[in-house]
Amino acid sequence: MHVARSYLRAPTLLLATALIAAACGGPKTIEFAPSPASSATPATATPRATLDPAAACEECWPLSGLPTAAGAATNRKPLLIKIDNAPAARPHYAITQADMVFEIIVEGGVTRLAAVFQAQDPATIGGVRSARLVDRSLTPMVRGALVYSGTSAYAWSLISKDADQGKYVELSADHAQGYFRVNFRAAPYNLFTSAANQRQNLKQLGAETANDIPKWGFLVSADHPATLAGMTGGVAATEITIPYRADTSAVSYQYDAATKTYARFQNAAGRAVRDVDALTNKPVAATDVVIIQTEIWDVPDIVDAAGSLSNDMRMTGTGPATVFRDGLRQDGIWSRKDDNAPFTFKNAAGEQILLSPGQPWIHVIPNEMKVTSQ
């Protein structure tokens, strides 16, 4: 019997704190500069004819909706990289260069990130951590390669079977090359990689491309009326609170109308800290904040060193959803027919909600958790 887990915590306190990135080193005195941050930054797109602003984007990166340049390799396999999200693992490296980011509750009520990289190839990504059962549903959805530090014996028995069946490529640090340890963080928070290293792994496997990556529903341009594409009737919401574990993980966003993005804050020692990418020195700013609510249950086969049970969650079918876009909140439903399909979102009237092009942050939370906004 699946037993639902309660994750409700106290609301966040907002306190901006400076984040200082240390110089990087490693077992072999590995060095890198915070800038340039990417070896494959998308070029400026060529001009296009005027399009319906309410239309879904066609000539764009499938997982961010940003316009593509002529000759862009939109079929190269996305890298779904597991990123540690404990306070000791922050600030993250290269998180602002991901096409999209999932935040998922794991054991102990803390969260872990699944950052998907396709349009850009950061030179340094970290810290890399272990896979969870939910990654078995997220990775085939983006036709990706699962990049991670390792996993439990129970999860490995399933992930390895998935890979053998061709559902996705798995690149565990237990057997794949291209990972390294830095010397400015203690283990287990010090495992890093690069996109180039992981793409070399894919090249050796003959798995560099994916020709059928499903497009998420993005508008053609960020320049559009706020109420367009499923947001009619949305209510103003410029502050968002997601009540993850209050001491380490609670998240809040503040909407900036000038940039049409959501500044992200996350708790450390019970206080909200602005998330800043240590590689690019850019603050994290989501263009869309998406809430997916579903059933989450304990998995007694997986227990961490502290005795906390891992979990699994329902990621197909339908359920409650909330989309924050352009300073508005729209409650509705999410739907997904199987693990190979993307999530789609509709409002109460049945109209599809399209996202604004950029970097969406997608939060998968239990049904009993309440996301507040004002």
C-alpha cells in the first residue's frame, strides 16, 4: 500500500544574501574560469516573418522555446543531469544555462534538481548527485541521457534494465568517464562534470542525437499580452511560496515585470537566499514557474544513511497544476499520456496554457502541499 508523505513546512523568510563562488580545483588541480561559461551558446536567430503572438513556437528549441539559429543542432541528445540541492551544494554551477529545471522532493523532505541541457553546453556543471526513481520517467520524456553519480541497488536494478531496453541512455559515474572532484567542497558535494565530457561518452556509444524530442508548448515570443494562451482569468501573483522543508529547502519567487522573469530564492539555515549561478555569476530567473501536484509515496526498499525512506511518484495521467507566467497565476490541470510524452497544461475552461520562452522551473509536489501567492 502506498502511504502518502506530508511535506508541509512553515512559510519562508526573505533575506537576500551574497553568494561567493570559490576558485575551482580538483584531484589533478583542475581549473576553470567562470566565464566564458559555455562552449555552445545558441547564436542569434535569423529574422522571421510576423507570426500570431498566441501561436505555439515551431522554430525553437523544444525544451525552452527559445528561437533557434540557422543550422542549430536541435536533434542533439539532451543531458538530464542530477544536481545536488542541499545548502552545502549551493551555489550551483551552470544552472542558468539549462533549458529547463525540475525540482523534486527526495528523502528527508529536501529537494534535488534535474537540469536538462540541450541548447547550451556548459564547461562545468555541478555538483552532480545520485539518481532517483522519478528520473526513469523524466529522462525518456526529453529523449535524454541520465547523468548522475550513482544510485541505490534497488533503483539501479530498474535504471539498468531501462537502458538495456533502449528507453534512455544512462551515464553513471560508477562506470562512465568525464567526472571530476573539486577541492573547494567536501564530499559528497564535490563531484562535477562538463557537457563536453558527457557528449564524448555519448559519441562513444553512438548515441549523440535524438530525432523525436517532443516540443513543450511555448509561445512564439516573450513579447505578448499576459492573458494570452490560456491565462485569461488568471489572478495577479508577484510573490510565490513553495513550502518545502523550512530550514533547508523552502522556495520563493519574486516576479520582475521589467524582465518578465521570476527571481528565485531558497532557504539555507531557515533564511531565504537569492539563487545565483556560480559559473556565470547570473542570478537564477525563471520565465515560468510550473507546479505539478501528484501522489508521492514512500519506497521501503530504499533507505538512506539517516534512515529516511526514498520515494516514487505518479508522473502520468492527470492532476492539479498551477502555471505562473507574466505575473499571473492560473490554476488548472496537467496531463501526460505516458513516459515518452511531455506535460501539457490546461485551464479550467479547457484551453491549453502555453509557456513563455525561456527557462521554466517545474516543481513536482504532493497533493497536500499548498503553494501560496500574492
